[in-house]
Amino acid sequence: MSPHHGRNRMATGATHHEQGGEVSRRAMLAGAAATTAVAAVGASEIPAYAHTADPNSHQDMMAFLVLSAALTGIQVINLAPEFLADKDDVLNSDPGVDPFNIKKDYFTLINAGDAATFERLLQIAKDRPKSSTDIIAAVNADDDTKFLARSIALLWLLGSWYKPKDLKKAVPSGDLIPSQVVSAKAYTQGLVWQIAQAHPMGYSNLQFGYWSREPVDPNVKSSPLGFITETIP
């Protein structure tokens, strides 16, 4: 409240300061606007985060089942016993939740190991949901997708995980390929046992005395097993 800092005294010599302050404010506003514009342009040039495959997504899980059916030659209904088909679009089907739900374990394992390549495989299946031949051709067009696909096929059949890089190295060498049993559940659910109409050591859900009957060839179209098929659903 000093008389040297009164309102009139400030008003008398304020023109220069006000102009300087106005320029400063305008510069700040212009700078903020420019920064916003640059940020907007920059943001449009930054690629969005890649979609991560989701085991809880019906579309992603159905793509995985379609892919797996193409790779193994085994019907989706045998990969997902509670599968409910959509006759118009298999990708809109309900994969279901069965007591073992091994498909979700496999999906999660593969996605955790190589999400980018797995996403590419799922997209291949989404783009070609009606043709196993087209899926396999697209899968084999690239080494990354080809060897991950082989790991997936072995996982379903044997319940063991073979790393794609180990499969790739073993092709020319013929060396023993290291593998790891995924879980006790995977050990019992390997499809090779069902195809052979047998069971792994220490576990069986077959009827007592099954060994006394002749096995049924699953390749026969009239087979009650109906495992092997050229069609995806």
C-alpha cells in the first residue's frame, strides 16, 4: 500500500510493461497451441499398441481352435468338448468351458512365450476360417509362424512344449529335441493317447477291460471317435 506503488503511479508508466506482458501471454498461448498441434500430429504417427491375444475373447479362442484344428487335423469339438458351433461363422462360435479347459492353458502358455508371432497365427486363422489348406500354406510362408505352429501341434498331441527355436535347429541336425511337460493335466490330455485309444502311464479314464477289444481306426469315416478330419468344425 506504499504511495510509491499506488495504482495511479503504475498506470502512468505501465504501457511498456503491459505490452511486454501481453506479448508474453500471447507467446505462451501460441506456444501452447503449437505444442498441442505437434503432439497431436506426433500421436497420430506413433503406432498403437499391438493387440494382445486374449484367452477370454471368444473370437481369439475360436481362432486358436480353428488354427489348432488345421494344424493337427483334429476336429474342434475334440479340442473343445463344450464347443457350440455358429453355423454362419465359426469364429462367432462359443468355445465353451469344459472340466479340463486345457485349451486356455495352452493359449496362455503360447501367448506368454511369443505374443507377436502368436497374434500373427491367430490372424491367419481369422482370415481363412474355412480352409485348413489355406491356413497351413500361410503358416508355412514364414519361419517364425511355421515353427511356432509346429510347437502348437506338438503341444496338443503330446502335452509337452517344444521351443520353436529348438525345432528349427533340429531340422537339419536330427538331434534329440528337448521338451518340457507343461503340467500334470497336459500330460493326461495329450491327444496322441486318444487317437491311439490308449492312456499315459499312471492315468486312465478308459473302461476296465478295454484292452480286450480291437481298437477302432480313427481315420475311418464311420469311426465313433471321429477325431481325424479334413474339415475344421
